[in-house]
Amino acid sequence: MFDQLKDIIVNYVEVKKEDIKPESRFIEDLGFTSFDFMSMLGEIEDTLDLEIDQEEVVNIRTVQEAVDYLATLV
């Protein structure tokens, strides 16, 4: 799941895959805007065939938190 998420992240921000760590914060470390983040969530839903609860994702700050949340949906 972590590697899949990294593949998606690089489509939205200018960062190398190897620079994305579990503790990387989407906004502060990776440079996401809120629009980038919401767009990425849409792609994750389409790619992984999941339905993401918008109220749950507001608490996600790091890549690992996203991986943990997505793991609960699979």
C-alpha cells in the first residue's frame, strides 16, 4: 500500500519517490495544497476502488496515517 501511494503522490507534487517517507507530512513536507490532496484522494478511490470518508481524511497528516487509513478500507 505504501508503494502504491507513493506512485500516486508523485503525480501531484514534485518530489522523488525515494524522498517520500512514512513520516512525511502531505502539506508541510511534500508541498500539497488542499486541492492537490483532495484530487489525490479521488485518484486513490478510482485506482484502488475504495470509498473514502471525507470526514475521516481531515485528520490525516502523514503518508503513514494515509496508509493506515486505506488499509482499514481494503
